[in-house]
Amino acid sequence: MSDVQAGTNRMAIQAATGQTYGKATEQMNAQRAVPMGTSPTEAAPVRPGTIGALTRGTERPAEPVTAGAPFGAGPGPTMAGIQPNTAPAAGSKQDLVERVRAIYSMYPNPNLMALMTALETE
């Protein structure tokens, strides 16, 4: 049995007004088959131990808040093994050269080779 069906905090069965004939009954029957959970305005129950985890002190008092971010104090993302994006900017000349090179590798022909050579020598 799912937690929705087992829980006592279920929304009352109700149907929207102004529907066509039979739709309200169909909607209410569907809610009986799979009861709706708590109302979105009701707070979800808090499990024991979760509030303390949010309000307790830090486990790393000497570590800056920005540790792991690509800005601010502390080690950057490369320390976590995240490599920076080295791809050329979209629309740049280097991006165009790499795209032509990729197309040439799939469909080699003299015209693409000439275009690639011209772009690389400019």
C-alpha cells in the first residue's frame, strides 16, 4: 500500500464546477481509485532529525562558502575533477574551423579541404 493510500491526511474528493455532463462524476471516481495526497497548502510532515540537520553548525568551519565554485575563495571546480569548458565560443572563427573539420572527417571532399585550409590560414 502506498503512503498516499495509507495516510489519513488526504484531500477531500471534489470536482471542478462547470464541467460537461458526467465529467464531475468521472473525476470524483478517479479520486476514489487513487486518493489525492495532502493539499498543496498543507505542510508536509517533518521527519525526525531533518530540522536539526539544517540548523546545526558547519562541519568545515575553515572552508569558505565559495569552495568548489569557479569564483571566490577556496579551491575551484578543478580540484573536484571538473574540467573547465575549453570549447570555442559558438559562432567564433575557431568554432567554424572545428565544425568544418568535423564535417570533413565524415564527408571528405576537396572543396571542404580547401575551405578548411583557407579558414586555418587566415
